[in-house]
Amino acid sequence: MFDRGESRQTNAVPNPEAKATLAEVINKRISAELIDPEAIDRLIIYSGGILRELIRLSNECCRICLRLIRRNPDDESIKINAEILEQAITKLSLDFDTRIGTADYEILAKTYHNFRPDDPKEQRFLDLLHGLYVLEYRNGQLWYDVHPIVLGLLKQQGEI
């Protein structure tokens, strides 16, 4: 999605090819009339450019919409918009937060600041990597970044 460090700049623009590819995935899974174009852009950003996370986040949005449809079957205006996406992000944020300990926050903060952990073979770091709290990128070089949703938790904790 971004080159190393670009996502932290104001008005950062994602790689157009990567964004188009991920938007195509969403458009094949969700009909255009059921999702706002702005929601697609935010879904892509909050996925960190990781297909698995894009699907997980879009599935959570669909679950929220399905609950709303069951409560209001005649409401044809229900679709994935900024409000629905925010609810999905909050849900995933809470899921991430329940499993992060104090030592994990330290590793996440160091990874955020240095684009790599102190020790990439440390088991705690590997657990964070496998749990997708930390995302690995290989675009010309190997580097790591904190999942965009977990980044919000780091800010809440005052770690960054």
C-alpha cells in the first residue's frame, strides 16, 4: 500500500495499483449499491493492504448490515458507509485490545518507531506478527508496521 513510513505522512496517498487491486476484490464481493465509495477507500487503508484483513473487515461490515436488515427488513437504505465501517473497526479494535499485554505494547511501539522489532525472533514479537497485530511488508526491503487498527490502540495508551 505504502512505502516504508509514507502512511504516517499527512495526506499520504496509497499505491494506486495496490489500491485498485484491493478495490476490485471488494467490488467482486460486495455489490456497488451496497457500499459507499468512501467506505471502500477506508476499508483498504484500515486493512493495511493485507487481503486477509480486507476480507475480515468487510465481513464484519456485512455482519453489522445483516443485523440491521433483520431489525428493519423494509429499510432499503442500509449499506456499508462510514458509520458501519466505524462500528466494524471498533469491534476489531476491541478484539485486538483484549489480547495485548503491557510487554506487547512496548514491542508494538518499538516496531512502530523503528519499522522493526529489537529482536524479530523473539516469541512475543512472532505472536504479534502471526496475530496480525504487526504486518510484514516486502516491497524492496523487509520492514514491519503496526496494523492500522492496532495503531489506534497505541495512541489511546499513549505509546506513540
